[in-house]
Amino acid sequence: MRKKVARKEIKGISQQERLNKKLIQSIRKTSKEKDADFFIKKILAGDKIYLSRAITLIESSSQKHFELGQKIIKACLPYAEKSIRIGITGVPGVGKSTFIESLGKYYTRQGHKVAVLAVDPSSSLSKGSILGDKTRMEALSRDENAYIRPSPTGNTLGGVGRKTRETILLCEAAGFDRIIIETVGVGQSETIAHSMVDFFLLLKLAGAGDELQGIKKGIIEMADLIVINKAEGDNLHQAELAQKAFESALHFYPSKRNRWQPKVMLASAINHDGTDRIAKEIDNYIQLSKQQDFFEQKRKNQNQFWLFETINQRLKDNFYNKPDIKEKLPKLLAALSNKEITAFDAAEILLKAKDK
């Protein structure tokens, strides 16, 4: 199995990317599926297959798929923004997938519909990614009230995929009222992920030096709740010590704008211990935010942030797709490698070329 995964990554084609190609081929074969109204009806009916196909369209680099995807998103807007969006981050190995499965199963037992948008880091060399979240969340993936969509980050920073925001809207239109966004957790650039969720949860480990590494201003200030995972067996004592260390550290941070005081909680996702208490803590935060109109204002800020991010991405795409840029860029890269030109001068040449 490992050898097969490795070959896929070398070729730069992940399992999800292969599935995307098959979905696009099936879309081409059926004339009905070129109609945005057909997709919209299927999505509003909660059809997971067509939800996946719509997400594939918006992730596609094809202009035709992009235009169709935008029509679908626009039509779904009136049915969106009716969920609670939860961001979950943490370093690799902290148990994000196990924790999310435990939380997701708790929500479905309570009658909620859960969508998990799991983002895996893409290789900077092969551009591929393993995307094994459906395998790691086996029980949740079989739940009829759950939907798991793995996506590669590509070149997107901030621990999320390029089309995560659009995917959130489509999932909400399909009736999912709990959206869980799992970020890659491979760095400290979680700002973009934080900008698209209502509640931001930070998973930590105890006894691995992670406590001291974690007490850094940026990520702690963004967290609405810190959970020490794998608090079981021989690791329980270390987890309790880490909990006290984080609780002490939180006193040095300013309070949230909605006067929420972040807590530090223990959990054992593999034993499903602590999940119910964490879910109730998330509900308490949402209720407090709605009472102060903080929730609505935060959503407005998220939409404004989304606008500027979309503008930046569109400008970048348009820039690199210009014929003059495509022609000059390889030559300038070669000149840069040969030390014939500076990066600043090369950038100036390209910026002048785009205006011609």
C-alpha cells in the first residue's frame, strides 16, 4: 500500500485528483450536468454525489468549469450561511482526524448533519498529496449524515485549500449545519483558516515539548479553545500538567472582543472521552456571540476578507495567464539562475509587460 501511495505522489497525482478527473469526465458525458439548475436541485436535495461534482467544478482550472461553478455558487447563496463553522488545527500526529471523527459522530447522534473539509498539504516537489482522511475517519465516512471532502492545499497558504470558502457554501446549501474545517497544521500561518470559521479550536499534545512550542502569541490569540488530546493512560498526568501550563499562559493574553475566556480542556479522542463537553463549550461560545451580535459581525468581516482574497487570487491568475508573461517568465527565470539579473529587475520587467 505504501509503495502505491509513493508512486502516486511521484507522478504528482493524488487519489482525490484522480477522482476529480473521473468526475469531470462523467460531467462531460451527460448534457444535463452542464446545466447549473440541474446541479442546484441535486445539491439542495442533499445529493452527496452531485455536491462532490460541484466542488470538483469549482476546484477545476478549466474556464468552462469555473463559469458553471460560479453559477452554482451564486444560486446556492440564499441557502448558505446557516451552519456553525468550526476550524480545527494542530501539528501532525496530534490526532486531528480521530478527534474530528469523534466530534462528528457526536454531532450526528444529536441529529446534526456534518461536513468535514479536510485539507492535506501538497508536496512542493510532486504537487501531489495523499488525502487519506476518508480512510482515517472510516466510521464517520459511513455515516449517512456526514460528508468528508479531502482537498490538497496546492499553493495556498494558511492551512486551507484554494476553494475552501466556496466549498463551505455548497455544503451549507446541501443541508449540512456543522462544517468542520481541518487545517494542515504544518506552520504558524493559520490566519486564513481562522478568517472563515466561527470557532477556532487548537489541538495540542502533552509530553512532547509541544507545550512550550505552543505558547506563542499568534496561534494562542486565535484559539477559542485549547484541547490537550491523547489524555489517556500513562499520558494523563502529562496532559494535566500541560493543561495547567496553558491555563497560566492564557492569563497573559487579552480577552476576546466578545468577552469570551478561552479554556483548556482534556480529551481522549480514541476513547471518545471529553467530546460531549467540548461540543457544549462550542455551543456556549456561539450563544454568547449571537447575544452580543458578535456572530453576525464576524460573518460580515469574513465575507469582506473573502472578497479581498478572491481579488488577489484573480489578479494573480490573470497575471500569469497573459501571453507576454508566459513568454517572458521562462527567459527571466533562466537569466536569474545565471546571475544575469536580480529578482527585483525581473519582477519590474514582468509588471511592465502585463500593461502592454
